[in-house]
Amino acid sequence: MITTPARPAVRSDSAPPRRGVRRNALPAFSTIAAWMVYLYLVLPSLTVIPISFSQGYSFSSFSLKLYQQLFQSSGWMSSMANSAIIATIASSLAIVAGVPAAYAFSRGRFRGKSIAQLLVVCPLFVPVIVISLGIYFLGAKTGTLGSHSILVLAHSMYAMPFVVVMVLSGLRQVDPSLERAAYIMGASTVRIFFQIILPQLRISIIAGWVFSFLVSFDEVIIAWFISGPDTQTLPVRMYSSIMWDNTPEIAAVSTLLTALSLLICLVMIRVGGIKTVTPSL
């Protein structure tokens, strides 16, 4: 009688193959690398914050002297006010012009559509220094250099592409059958836009406005070219302080801007959790 040799029993607690170990280690490595990048980006802010609560450029004792000097300085406060006013108006204009433009690019069919879309998003690709020079020459020709109007128009033009991109992304989530149904029921294009499209784009419009506000508030190159003594924005004031004055109040300004950015991020997280409801005619 021929007998075959018995196979060795396979242990259930045997170690997994090395390939599986490498696959499981990849997410952990990616997480560690991401946290290292985050720390690298956050460390400069963490260095500035303690300095802002001291009396100079080195943290020796807790003090609010820099914040007191900041809020008592007419130059710093006027720059903050200019940046807030210009950013608010510019972002609102970018929304007013960008939302209809994005809707036309998404739903419209007309000649020159690709060229028009390219011209609208052109500031995303053209170097800012080139845009600044063009606006400077235009302001010199029209005599509007140093005025609030040219700053608002320039910042709204610079921020409008971000609004268009965000609204276009939101329009991809809108069901076109709702618009067709509204057309069949006799609704006009204006009514469809305001009662069907806009309510569903609420989150995209809010995100576009906030992003445009931050872009305008932080913009320094265009404002450096066309702003005047009475229209100096906060980023221009900060750059001038670093280059010429070297005052320690800039640490307090940087801390306030960091806190503002963090607050806006928290608000956007909260707003992003709101569910949009499809409206009815």
C-alpha cells in the first residue's frame, strides 16, 4: 500500500507576508509625512504668537503692550479699515459678476465661449506683476491712481476667477432636469436663475465670497503699485514696516490675521455642514 507523506500543518497564527506589511505601513508613512508638512507650515505662526504677547522681539514676560500700541496707532488702524472696506466691496462685486458668468459658461451656448472663459480666468495664470503694471498704466491714464475705486475694481478683477471656479464646481452638482422642468412649466430664465439655481449654489457662493475676501485682504503686489497715502492697505503697511520701520507691532498684526483666518475656517466648516434644500417654484 502506497502512502503519501502528510503535509505539514499550516499554523493559523502565522505572520502575514511582507508585501502586506509594506501596504499597511504606507498609510502610516503618509500620515506622518502630512503632519510634518503641517508642522512646517504652522511653526512660523507659532513663533510669532508668543512674540506678540511680549514687549519686543523676544519673549521675556507676558504683556499686551504691542496690541496697545497697535490699536493706538492711526496708521495701522487706517490700513486695517482700508483693507476691510476694499475687500468687502471687491468680494461682493466679484460675486455679482462671477456667479452669472459661471452660469453662462456652464449652461450657455454661444460663440466665443471658450475665449470668454479664458479671459475671465486669465488672472489665475498671468503673473501678478504683469497685472499690476497694466493696472498702474491704466490708472495713470485715467488719473485714478491712489483712489479707493481703482483698488476695488482691481481686487474684484483679481478675485473673480476664484468665484467662477467655485461656482462652476457647484453647478456640476445641480441637476439640469430641474431647469428643464421649470422651462416646461413656463418659468422665465431670470426666475429659474434666482429661484432654482441660486438657492442650490448657496454654499459655493458663500465659499467664493469668503475666498475672494481673503484674496483681496491679503493682496500686496497690486495694492503696492496703485495705492496712495490715504488708501494704503494692511499688507502694504506690513511690507513697508518690515522694509523701513521694523516696528514690533507687526507681530501683533500677524497674530490677529492668523486668528482671523482660523475663525473664517471654523465658520466655513460650520456653513459647509448646512444642507441645501431644493426650492420649488
